[in-house]
Amino acid sequence: INAEYMGYTFECLFFFDTMGKKYRNFSKVFHTPRRPFEKERLDRELKYCGEYGLRCKREVWRVQFVLTKMRATARNLLTLPEDHPKRNLEGAALIRRCMKIGLLDETKQKLDYVLSLTVPDFMERRLQTVVFKLGLAKSIHHARVLIFQRHIRVGKQIVNVPSFMVHVNSEKHIDFAPTSPFGGGKPGRVQRQKLAAEAKKAQGGGGEEEEDDD
């Protein structure tokens, strides 16, 4: 009886576990290429990695994934009549979002311009690229290091994500963090070691001079 009861309980649990929709707290943020060894695509992605200081090609795929979704939305809205309420509402929201992060300007407030967006348009709005172009870093790779080591702030918030998409209104508020040695904070670990070594050397030198005087 106990065995039958345990089997029945297991069947009930299995039924309730498989009958509903399974929710997950994550989703895919990129798609791998269909043709992994296409020469033109490999060269293009390698050029993006070098030009924008990316860690790997997965960062390019993430941008392509977002761009594909935006293009698909724009294409679907363009199939509707111009006076359709869905096209007016969602199209305006999509254009407003593109203008907010600097992908489009005031002269390109149409869905057709959303279809013409490219990967470099997104790369130019990354925090890593903006920091380098503002002159806060010596190179695009130096900009990535500064961001990772929490030297850069956007407004009052320290941002340590190089792929952070900079809003047009926030671009003028990008600067060194107040806790950073570059922004007036206390010296870093290496600088503190140098200062301590110089102080120790100065103290030692002063003692030798006193002994010589004696």
C-alpha cells in the first residue's frame, strides 16, 4: 500500500510539474552565427573588436541581437497603415527610445531610419567609446580598464560596465569619480607604496647625514 501510495504521489507531482508553463529568470541576450566560418563576417567582427576595444565577439552578437529585434519591430509597424493607433503609439515609443540613447537625431524621426541603424551606431554610444572620445582615457583599451576599476561616474553613479549605453542627457555628466585618484581621491595602491618608499628613503638619508656630522 505504501509503495502504491508513493507511486501515486510521484505521478501527481510529475503531472503538476509539467502541466504549467515553466518560467525562468533569464533569457538569451545573443544568438550565435548560423555560419560560423564565414570569412567576411569573421573579418568584420574582428575589426569591431579591435576598433572598439571589445573583450570578445559575444559583445558584437549582443548588439546584433538588440538591433535585430528593433528592426523586426519597425518592419512590423511599417506594414500597418499610417493612421493605425498601434503604429502611432509603438512607433513613437521606438523612435523616442532611439533618440534618448543618441542613435537618431531630431531630423530622423521616422521608422525608416530605424531600419538603417548599424552595429557601429550602437558601439559609438557605449560608455567605453564615449570615455575615450571625451579624452578621459589614453586609448580605447585604457577606457575599459578605467571603467572596470570604478574610476568613471555618470552623474553621481559610478558605472563599471563598459557596454553601458550612454543617454544623450547623461553624456555631459561623465567624469572621474570623486573616490578615484584621477578625480581628487586618495592615491592608489601603487602610488601609496611609492610615497611610503620615498618617505622611508628620506628618513634613512637624514639619519646617515646626522651620523656623518657626529
